[in-house]
Amino acid sequence: MTDMVGSVTEILLAISMIILLAGILRYTFGRGPQGALPDENGDLGLLETVAVVPTREAADVLVAKLAREKVRVTVSKGVDGWRLLAFPSDADDARLVLHDL
């Protein structure tokens, strides 16, 4: 029985070091996603708002229509409704497809 892995003190020290390391990592990286804040036009970072609709269902219908036309957009909830956002390279195509509805 003298060939134990470590004494009780060594085991407790190792556990406390792991807890300390976990606490430091959580403090450093555990803030969660911060996300981009919209500017005065409602655009998020590189994304431009191409449409605003009142319900998520309406946004999903428009996203499906744009996807059929090979235009990529994403949806974000804003204070004035659901925003369809596109990169600048896709924004004009998205507006053109949505204008034809």
C-alpha cells in the first residue's frame, strides 16, 4: 500500500490547481459572444440591411426566395422587426430579387 499514486495532500493540491485554472479560463474567455452592435442604419458590421419584415415567418419566406436565387442572407431580430442582412457583394442582388416580389 506504500505505492500509492500520491498522498492526500498532493491530490487535493492537484484538484485545487485544476479548479484555479478553470476559474482563470472562465474569467478570461467565458464572457460569451459579444456580437456586433448595429449602426444608425441598423447594419451589423459588414452586413447591410436589405429588408425589414414584422415576423420571423415572413423573414423565412424571403430567405427561402433569396436562396432559390442563390443570394445569401441572414436574419437578425431588431427593434423594428426582423432584418434580412447580406454582405455588400450580395446586397444589390438581394434588393433586386426582393423588389421583384
